[in-house]
Amino acid sequence: MNAITTIGQKAVVLSSGGLDSSTVMAIAKDEGFKIYSLSFFYGQRHAIELDAAAKVADALGAQKHLVIHIDLGKIGGSALTDDIDVPKTRDEQEKPTKIPVTYVPARNTIFLAHALAWAEVIGSSDIFIGVNAIDYSGYPDCRAEYIEAFERMANLATRACVEGITFTKIRTPLIHMTKGQIIRKGIDLGVDYGLTHSCYDPSPEGLACGRCDSCILRKKGFAEAGVKDPIRYIS
Amino acid sequence: MNAITTIGQKAVVLSSGGLDSSTVMAIAKDEGFKIYSLSFFYGQRHAIELDAAAKVADALGAQKHLVIHIDLGKIGGSALTDDIDVPKTRDEQEKPTKIPVTYVPARNTIFLAHALAWAEVIGSSDIFIGVNAIDYSGYPDCRAEYIEAFERMANLATRACVEGITFTKIRTPLIHMTKGQIIRKGIDLGVDYGLTHSCYDPSPEGLACGRCDSCILRKKGFAEAGVKDPIRYIS
């Protein structure tokens, strides 16, 4: 990607307030994009991540931070939206073969669909998402082949694409990076990881549990990067 | 499609309470599917269509009728969700080349994404949508090539597909039918079109304007079918 061509252009960045999407936002900013940060309230049991997303967008100078409410809780089917316990042991395989209960059905498809709508309205052709196929939880909608299929569909879906005004690109700068590499990249770009939130099951005070899949991946990443994690954990 | 294979299986049917989606629901029922009706409140200026969708689902014996709230109004960009006048003249070309202001950015992508999530949760592999490439308003996300690309993406997106449990099919039984053919099919299957609502700009009492693109297509369809439209129009 030649940064010269993107300076001043708009990018929609999907943000969960977590480590990956915050790093992606910093990468988009570094490429010269104006940032349009997009987060979702989707009935997740803990909305702390939305506070984190707003702080990260502010810290990285986003033009706008939009929070969209969606009813995934009404659809059900996930430990992240239903009353199902979040597991506290991680299958230590690098690429789990079984998809875990924290998987939210079609979540990235729903998120990217909204991003596509917003991108069309603001005149953006770049949608950034922090999916990662190395240190990830085994969700099907985090894989490169899924992202490529979404991009192909997106370019048949919108007015801007059909009228030849733009070609929508789904940008996944982290897809082949380890958690350690992601953190080192973010630190190079000045991301304050103290603002981010990763835990699936935080305490009422917002402290990370340290034991869920997301906390374990995060801790592993900071250890690999040789950097101290600035957030506080219960355990 | 061999109806014997589908008897008792579940289908998610996207329903707007309009003429096309109500006919699609009757077709799915006729094929032997158990109907899971899915509608959206998306900040559309007139929610009369949601009442119609509930009545149609009830009349066709749906197992469940789910209404999902989404924030398309926050994203903007359409006469159907924003304060932009709905045009009262239709470009009389059969296939308009310019996409009209009533287009809602990425709407079918967002609708189908939710349908995909629900289908996965209830264990359904058939999603029905009433898109039509003959008598339609020129929206890009109503074309067969778009639907095919969505289906391909869907089969890379979900747990059920990746684990080989199911192959998601996006079913578009109306895609090559004229409005007249759609209405004749629906009447054969016992659809009560008096329950349906099509108008983009109804009166406060819920009467159809008779002049917007959707009303004009509907009137043309009933004229072609040689059947009296049971709903009331202002003009």
C-alpha cells in the first residue's frame, strides 16, 4: 500500500476497544487515513469494551466514533451474549479445530455489513478489521478466505461499487501477525494499551479475569513482545 | 428443489410485510418448511410494514416471528431512513440504470447477515429472500450475482458451515418473475394480499400513496395478474 495515495482519505475501522482493533486503528492512521471508528453494542454481557473503544478512538484522533446497537442477544447462540459460562481453560493448540462457545454467530459478517453501509455513506473505500489467523480463538469469520469472500460480495452490494465510484477493500493488516508482533507494532505507533480491554469476563470493577481465552492470548502476546501489560488483572 | 427433502426443516424467511416477501413465505411453507420469519426495525420512517409482517407471519403459520432493531438511521444515506423526500415519479425503464434515493446502503447485506446468524442458531440451512431482478427498483443488492456472492461468503462465515454440518442456501424464488407472476403465484398459495403493505410513503392512517416507486410496481403487478388489489390507496 502506497501511503501517498491514502493521505486524507477516509477509512472505517471496526473497533472493539481491544488490543487488535486498537493496533489496526493506529496502522490506518499511520497510512494517512482519516479514521471513522465503528463499535457495536450487541447485548454483550460486559459493555466495558465500549468505554475502551471510545477512549482509543479519542486517543488516536478519530474524526468520528459511532456506536451501533444490534440485537444479537435476541438471536442468541453465544457465551458472549447469553447466560452461558465463559470457559477458563484454553485449548493450547495454536489453531483450535473446534469452534468455542464464545463464538458469536455471523458476528463479523454483521459488523462488516454495517461498516460497508457507513463506508458507502461517508465515501470511504477502505474498511479495516483486526482479524488474525495466528493467535486467535478459532472463529471461522477470522480467516483470510472468509474476508476475501466478503470483499467480493461487498463489491456487488453497494451503489458506489456498482456505479464504479469505488472498489471496497477489506483491510486486515494483522492477519498473519502473532500477538507479540501486533503489540510491538502498536507500541512503535504509540498505542496506549492501558486504554484497551480484552477480557471476556471482567470483574464488576472492570478488572480482567486473566483466565479466559482472550486474557490468555493477551498475556502471551505481551510476554512474547517482552513488554509489560499496562492493564490490571484479578489473577 | 425436491419438497420431500425439506418437509419439517426450518427456513429463515426475511419479511418486510410486503407483497414479495409474503409470497416468498408462502412458497417456503408450500415446500414443507417450518417458517422462522425475520423482520427489521431499522429507523424506517413508517413502521406500518412491521404490523403487516406480523400479520402475514401469523396468517401463514410461522413458528416464530422475530423483529430485530438495527441502527441504519444512525448511518443515514437513504430517503427511507432520512428526512429526504420519497420521489413520486418512477423512471419507466424496466431496469433503471441509476440507483434511486430510496436505496438503503448495504441493507440486504445487513438483513442477510442477521438471517445467517439466526439460521445458524436454530439449525436452518435455507434463507429465503424476496429479491427480484425484473420489476425492481434498481438496487444493486437485489441481483443474482450479489446473492451468489453472499451465499459463497456465508459458507465460509459460520461454525455450522465450516464444521460441515450444513451448507447455507440463499433462496430467491422470485428472482426471475414479474410482479404479475408473483401475485398469481401468491394467490394460488392462498396469500391474503390485504394484509401486506408496500408503500414507501403512507398516510398517517396507513393508506398507500399510490404514487411512489413501490406503489407503482404493486399496481402494475395487480393489473398484469388481472386481480383487484385488496388494499386501499389515497390516490
